[in-house]
Amino acid sequence: MKISHVEHIGIAVPNLAEAIKYYEEVLGLKCYKTEVVADQKVTTAFFKVGDTKIELLEATSEDSTIAKFIEKNGGKGGMHHMAFAVEDGVAEALAEAQEKGVQVIDKAPRNGADGLKIAFLHPKCTQAVLTELCEDPNK
């Protein structure tokens, strides 16, 4: 698989409005987009730092993976995943990862936030870091 860059860092937050305020008022970043991703049961907010994005994720349902992650972390959230842009396509990168014995969460690419095709690799096989593979279908 050919990774071109870190696409984004996903950070789970218990309160998106408070988190956006911190990133804007303290760090001086500008939220350029918020989006509800219904099938993932989250609302996201995006910031750009150089060529890398930061994605804040707030659960919209108590049974979402983000809600469960925040609960496991004492209600405080934290870094949820690292996302890499793949040049050879998510489907190809998933197949290659599986050929190398990596357990995948997604068997096929799916639609993610910010117009990306995405898939996740299981943290049991990725040095304990939930890893997201991303491709921009418009490129």
C-alpha cells in the first residue's frame, strides 16, 4: 500500500461545542466544517493544521463507537484514530493488509466524513492504534 500522508487525526470529544471553542480560542485554529455522519452516529468538526486535518468526533447516540470509547476513557475522550491517505485506493489497501495478516474492521470501503472513502484496520493488529485508510474519490 502506498501512503501519501497523514490525512487526519481523529479525536473523540464528549462535547463538540466546548472542544471547538478550545481549538479556536486557545489554539487559534478555525473550524472549517461540521458534519453529521448518521451511519457512524457522530457529528464531526474539522480543522486544518498544515496539510493535516484534525477531526473532532462527538457521539450522537449512546450505542456509537465514539460514545463507548469516551465511556472507557472516563468520560474524557482522547485520540481515537490515526487516518492515512492511500494512493492506491482503499479497497486495494484493505486487500493488501489482509494478505499480510492484518484484521480489518471494514471488509469494503464505505463513505466517511469530508467526502472520503474509508475503512478501518483493527487495533489488535496495528500496534494498538485504530488505523483508518482514506481516499478522496474526487482525486
